[in-house]
Amino acid sequence: MNDVTRRVEELVVRQVKAGAADQPVDLDTPLTDRGVDSLSVAGLIVDIERTFGVRFPSALITHDTFVSVRTLASAVNGLTDGRSGEAAGTQDGTEAGTEGGAQGGIQGGGAA
């Protein structure tokens, strides 16, 4: 598991605190089976933007992106271009905001 995938997994577990860490899961377990709902998705987007210093574009806020940790980590890898994800802010040193990124609902196949 690469660093981005590990960190996305940690963010998912933090969002769905109630028993998620005790359940046997893998990277392909559907996020909905782990208790992720639309509110959790909004929280994940904010967490991802802050953790990786990226903007989560509305085009990626789709059901397909939020199927599993693997699909979400793949999207984050695309946003970070393989950066380590250690930065908590943008390149100019400001904290990554959520303006535009976490607004709106899940596009496509319904709630994640």
C-alpha cells in the first residue's frame, strides 16, 4: 500500500469512526459498506484537501470516485501527481480551502 493509499484509508476510518477499524476490510470494500454516506463524503473531501494540499474538483465528486479506498486513492494520486502528500497547504503556503471543492452533491450514480 503506497503512502497516499494509506493516508486515504486513515481518513476514511476517521470519518466512519464507529467500529470501522474493527471490521475486516480491504481496499476494495465499498465505502457504503463501511458506513460512508453523503455527509462523510463531504468530510472526506475537506480532509483530503487539507491533508494533501489539493483542490478536489467537482468533476471528481462522482459515485465512481467514492466506490472504495482504492478508487478514492487513485483520484487523490491523480491530484497529487505522486507527491508525498505531506504538505498541509498549497504551494504558496496557504492552507488549502474547500471553496468550490466540497460544494455540491455527488454527481452520477447517487449517494456514495
